[in-house]
Amino acid sequence: MTDHHREKIIENMEELAKLGLRVLALAHRPYTPETQLLEDADLNREDVENDLCFLGLIGLYDPPRPETAGSIQACYQAGIVVHMVTGDHPGTAKAIAQQVGILPADFNAVAADVADAMVMTASQFDKLTDEEVDALPTLPLVIARCAPQTKVRMIDALHRRGRFAAMTGDGVNDSPSLKHADVGIAMGQAGSDVAKDASDIILTDDNFASILNAVEEGRRIFDNIQKFVLHLLSENIAQACTLLIGLAFKDADNQSVFPLSPVEILWVIMITSGMPDMGLGMEVAAPDIMNRPPQSKQGIFTWEVIIDILVYGVWTAALCLTAFSIRMWGFGDGNLASGCNKEWSEEIKDCELVFRARATTFVCLTWFALFLAWEMVNLRRSFFRMQPKSKKYFTQWMYDVWRNKFLFWSVMAGWITMFPILYIPVLNDVVFKHKPITWEWGIVAVEAVLFFIGVEAWKWAKRVFFRRRARKNPQLTPLEQIPEQP
């Protein structure tokens, strides 16, 4: 075979590879009795693979699964960058990557230095030092002819850029990278036992889309943890502030009068807030959950959540103290009497005002805790517009409230159980240290409206803030980074 023939064969092989085909070269040699090998003889590859006659090239097309392209596009929407490390020919790997959307369809229009960094062979990547890899404008999206150690180096490069790396694999040679990645995912059907042992997760259906479903479920769980922690701690801050500031209310014996009794506080924490918190843990995923960038490593206590806890807690405490003060001094004579923290007695009529003011405060806190649970379904969107694409502008909130039935009935139960606590004799004045209320429900209604207005105003302010911050930082969002599909 002449050099010209070799060049033509390689040229044709490259053309087939660019079509996304896996190329096999066929050759033969004449069989003669002198070349016959015994079954128990040692086969020497160099002796066998010589004096061959080239027959031709065969292109095999192993199509990607139909759902792969859509899943990769969804990954980009979610801020997840997909890298392809494969043992295929560079041309084949590049063509497949363009078909499924890992590389942009108009790859030729990309700047030369970026294009060179996007597609590499393992030999090219391994020649680079760690400093040179870190200096690349972007890490390779496709690495062809990849060796096991190259995959490990790729994961290290991702870690140095502060990325969280998940690795999928099925073969024995994938086990080092599966173990080295933050999350190793082995194929359950086509994967080897070695790969499964080295992985953290086994994908039972070998479907890339299942990984995306797992990411969505993980984000839903993370969101729900944030929601019920935010709700719970906001209520705790509210109760703590109410009691601490309430120490300023002194009775005739110069003893502090509690705006809330200890049993009332325990009831709100254990019963009123407890069941809605469980309901928040059962919330479905938000409509835009896969259009966000990945969560930071900061955990659930982001600055937004911490500030929300303080704002909601202080606002709730302010309204509770206002309700107590209005009943005591606005519609009462302000007589805090004596010993009203300990017990109720028919002989001590002076505690009537304190007990009714305390009941008003308790009902306000109960309503705030229940309403806040519904507000926590989405940390930024209005309670009345949880579904931004809905055309039901005035009734959508009804569907949202009913969608999570556990949360709905938890709120209803918290509201219903409030009445026997208020109006059953002995239970109200002896156990909970409050008395039934009548016209004070007007105070509760006004305070509830103010609570809703305050929470909605804070959410609106957050939406304005984040929109303005996005305009000032013209960085590409995950949605803008989606490669154009062929």
C-alpha cells in the first residue's frame, strides 16, 4: 500500500467520522496451510497483522437515544453543563455532540480559541499542565480517545473551577472517575459490576433523562426544606421578640406580664405550625425550578432566607404586640393588674382585660402562622400569582391552595382547633391563661390584612431587587447559554 492510498483511506475515514459514524477498517490475508495456527499455539498479533490486503471501510451508526437531546437542552436551562468524554474518534464524538446539543449546531461560527478548547483529544488534553488547563477560556465539552486518567484530570479541572462534578459510566475503565467525582452514576443495565461498586448511584434504566428527573427532585426537596425551615424559624423569632419586648409590660407588683402564655407558645409551635410545616415538605416542584442555576454550596441558609426569617419574624412580632397594646390601652384602661401570669380566679376580676388581650394576641399569632405557611409556597412570587403563566388572574390562588391537600387541611385544622381553645371553660382560662373574645375579632381581621400586605410588599420588593440586580449584571443566564439545536 502506497502513502497515497493511506492518505485516501484516512481521508475517507475522517469523512465518515464527521457524519457521526463509528468506522471499522476491514482487511484480509490469504489462508494457506503454511499459515495455519494450532488451537493451543500462542497467537502473536504482529505475526498475524501483516501482509494484509485492505478491503474497505464500514460506517456504523449508533444513534443517541431520542430523549437525550431534549434532556441536554434542559440541563443547560438548569445551569448544568454537560461534558462528553468518550473513546470514540474525534470526528465521531464531535458529530454526536452536535446532534444531541452538547456543542452548538453552528460550531464553525465559534471563535477559534474557544472552538479549540471545546473539542480535544485525550493526548492534547494530557499534554497540558494544570495551569494551562485552568487558563483555557472554557473546559473541553468533548474529549475523544479518552483514557481513564484523562477523565480523572477533567474532574480535577472542574473542581479547581469550583464546579460540582457528576460522572456517568458503565465500564471498568470508568471506575476511577466514578469514585473521584462528587457523584458517580453507573448504568444499571449495561454497567459492569466494578463500575456499580465504584458509583454512588445506579441508573436502573440507563436513561440520561432519569438523571435530570433526579436533579429536579433534589431541587424540590431542597426548596421544601428551605420553606419549612423559614416558616418555623420566622415563627420562633416572632414569639421570642414578642416575649422579650413584652417584658416591658409591668403589673402592679412590677412583674412583667406575658403577652402570650407558655402553653399558648407551645401550642403554636407544636400544633399550629407543626402540621403546616409538614405540608410544606410535600410541596410539588415550582414551575421554574429547572430554569434556575444550581444552588450554591452555602446551604439552605442563604442571605435571602436569613433576611426573610428576620423580616417575617419581626413583622409578626410587631403586629402581635400591636394587637396586645390596642386591646390593653386603645380599648381598655391599661390595667395590667397583678398575678395575671399565674392563674385565673373569679375573685380577681382585674385580669379580665389582660386575659382578653392575651387571647387577641394568640389568635393573631395563630392566623399569621397559618397564612405564612401558604405564603411560603413560593419565596418570591405573590400568593395570588404562584403560577406566572396562568390566565386565571383572580382565581388561580384557589387552585394553588387546594393543590397541596395536606397543607390545606393542616391550615384548616389549625384554624378550627383555635375555637375550642378560646371558648371551652377551664381549658381557656386555667390552661391557656386567656378568656373568650367577641368584638376583638375585628382587631384580628385588621391585623391579618396588615400581615398579608406586609408579606406581599416584602415579596414585591424582593422581586424588584432581583430584577434590577440582573440588569446590572449582564452575565449570561443558563437560559441564554443553551446551544442552538440542529
